[in-house]
Amino acid sequence: MLLVVLVDLLEDPRRGLDEFRLMPGSNGPDLPDLRTIARRLAMSTRTLRRRLETHGTTCSAELKAARRTRGLHMLRTTDLPLGAVADRAGCTGARVLRRAVRRWTAHTNTEWRRGSIPEGARKAG
């Protein structure tokens, strides 16, 4: 399940975006949708959207970032087959993850997994 670290920021919108980020958990591939997050925070989806907008982000952008973080981290730190990493990262299959890794890092998943690319590496442009 995904650990959602949103409560402090949503109570005080002046706080930093770092407290607002969705942090991948270690159990399961499920990433909650906007409705689920809003329900957990006891607020309407519209209020959650507005709070996200004040920080220049969206639920979709945060979920994509969580998928990216989870996928790249799992490739680097586990020996799981690519299909299993894709499932746990919330991708629809190994092919989708392969293309995403190339887009995120400008390298292949094999290069990333071997550790020849620094974790902070990103595609230029």
C-alpha cells in the first residue's frame, strides 16, 4: 500500500511540498486515486485538488512521481524480474516499464539495474 504523507501540509498549506509527496510503501502495487486520498484525509476531492494546485501539482503528477520512484528504486535494489517490478510499480507490463525507464533516465532498464547510472540521473531536455 502507498503511505500517504499529506496531512500536515493539507492542514497548513504554507508548508513545503516535500511533506506533501506521496511516498511509495513496501507492500503491494496499489496507488490510491484522488477519491481514496481525499477520503483518507476526510476532505472533498475538490478541496484536495485546490490544495494540490496551490503547490503547483496534481494528484496525477504525484502518482506518476511515485510510480517512477518505486520503479527505479526496485530496479536498482532488487533482482525481481522486470514484469514483477512493473506490477509493483503500477505499470501495466514489462514493456511499459521498459519504455518508461528509457524516458525517465535516457538509459535502458538493464543499464539502470546494473548501477552504471547515478540514481539522480535524468534525461536531458
